[in-house]
Amino acid sequence: MSGRVGDLSPRQAEALAQFRENLQDVLPSLPSQDDYFLLKWLRARCFDVPKSEAMVRKHLEVRKHMDADNIIAWEPPEVIRKYMSGGMCGYDREGSPVWYEIIGPLDAKGLLFSASKQDLLKNKFRDCEVLRQECERQTQKLGKKIEMVLMVYDCEGLGLKHLWKPAVDVYGELLSMFEENYPESLKRLFIVKAPKIFPVAYNLVKHLLSEDTRKKVVVLGSNWKEVLQKYIDPEQIPVEYGGTLTDPDGDPKCSSKINYGGEVPQHYYVRDQLTQQYEHTVVVNRGSSHQVEYEILFPGCVLRWQFRSEGADVGFGVYLKTKVGERQRAGEMTEVYPNQRYNSHMVPEDGSLTCSAPGIYVLRFDNTYSYLHAKKVSYSVEVLLPDAASAQQIQKLGDKLSEVALNHSP
């Protein structure tokens, strides 16, 4: 049985009755008390009543912390209103709201330098409440239960800048918040215009998604506009995404409903760096260098690093070894990320590199130019692997017009 209203096994019906009984003290505080709402939490925890109850009670704590009853009236800081991309626009053929996420133009670093993480989380919680209330309005309007949202992720322009670790960490928190507080609310998630780096980005966050959510993530090929129209009437899709919907002023992007982000001007910045934890610290002696080796087994992996120095600048570059098993000087290796000096004693540096070939990659901290001072360098390095299933599927989509669901194990 599906575990939905009208399709419950005797065991599921018994669990629902017990769940409702256990929640009597908090039912009035929930945004809804009907069976549809309660069954979402039970399905999310496989009808384990104690786990579902714990999930709901934690949700109520979050609602209180976020002041959820008044959050729609809350006005986010200007920088979030202007530069946090995404928005609700139109309905699918069954009446569910459609939400667009615009990844490419999103300036994650600028937002994190300009707004508090708590405000970013609160803004996303507000978006979720807007969608939940829109589902309720659609239920009243259509006379049938609408409780899920269709999402379209526009990944055009997704690049290395989006893999900046603090940004990925915050995005992970946003996803976790959605999973833990709005279970069983996602109908489908269509990925459109996915670049080759998408499997790496997806692999960074997929562990935060439930197996049920992963099954709903679908990467669309070059016929993505046609596929969207199978699920959404063209009149409900912005011209930008292959439909006929425009803003009243004729804007094909429907910018009054969907924010397309953009680079955050520096006058919004309230900090020029974030506090970082580093895994390693090394002293690079005067006139010398320090090399760190990483073996990359297949192309498409991403090296991601962050470092800071104390007291003065330090050089940094990435090289590919031409001989395995022995230390090589910089001039003997292939330079793949140009060596230059960084003022990392003033602002921590971070960066990443997509490895186009397998081999031994060397991250080299260079102090050969300093005849007087040793440099203390703190650094962290990670190798980000692509999600194998989505990498294969994106490769297939290069010359096919099919859609592919990322339905696979972790």
C-alpha cells in the first residue's frame, strides 16, 4: 500500500491512529492536522511512529525558532531579496505549484559575505512556507488535495565557483532543512541544462537527500522544453523555459516571479572572509617549497583547496607529475594551475581545478622567493568525485534526447 489517504494497510492505519494519539498535545500547533499532513511524516520514517513523532516535535521547535506563523510577513535583508535566485511561477497540469531554482548566476560567495547564514536559512524556510500555503490555496480552489511541488533546476552556468566549500556547506543545510521539515513535499525535480560538472556537485549533496527524494531527481536532455510541457501546460511556463507565459510587461523571464540572481556588489559585504577550519599546518622554510600530492584515478574529479598564510604572502600552483615515484621540481612538471603569489595572510585563498586527466597532481606552496622569512601555511585539500550514475547519464544525454532519473543507491 502507498501509505496515502485511501490506500492504507491495516498496519499503516493503526500507526496513523497511534501517531495522532501521541501528538494530541501539539496537534493545534501544527500547520495542518488532517490525515494527509500526518501521513507525510509517517511515510518519511517508514511508518515508525516514535521516529515520526520525534521528527514532528523537532519540526515544531524549528517553526518556533523561525517564527513560522509570521514568516510570510518577514522581510529578508535587501541583498537576499535582490540576489537570492529562484521563485514560484505557474502550476503543473495537476495544479501543483512549480518552483524554479536558477543556479548559474547565483553569487554564493557574495551572499555569504553580505548576509548571515541564519537569514539565508530563514529565507529558504519562508520559501517553503509560501509553497505550503500555495498548496493549501490550490486544494481549496481545485477541490482536490494538492500537497506536493514540482521543481525545475536550471543548471546552466554551474561551475567551479559553486563548489566553494562554505557555500556547499550552507546549501547542504538548506537541503537538510527542507528534508527534515517538509517531508514528502517534492513531486519531481527536473535538472535542465546540466553541464559536465553537475555529477561532482550532485555527489556533494546527494547524501543529504532521502532515497525517496533521489528517485524524484530527473536529468533532462536537450529536449527538456518538450518534457516540461508534458508535465506543465505551456501557458504556465515562462517563455524563457519554452512556454508562452510572460510578465504583464512582456518580460519572457517572468522576473516578477523568478529572481535570476547576479553578482552581489561589494558595498553589501559585511565581511571579507569566513572563519575556516584547516586540516593541516606546515612551515615552508625560506628559499624552499612544500609539495602535497594527490592521485587522481579518472578524469572529471575536482581538486578543491583553501589555505591561509601567517605574516606574509605565499606562492601557490598546481602541477601534474611527468614521472611517478620521485619528487620533481616545478620546472620538471606540467603546470596546470599557474603558480602565483597570494596575499593569503590578509584574506584566505580558495580555489578548485577540474582534473582533465588521471595522474599525480601536486599542490605546491612556494616560498623560494623569500630569502629571509619562513611561512606558516594552514591548508585543507579535498578530491571531489563525480556521482558515477549521473556522470554516465549526462554523457549519454550528450547525443540522446531522453530523460534520466537518478534512481540509484548511495
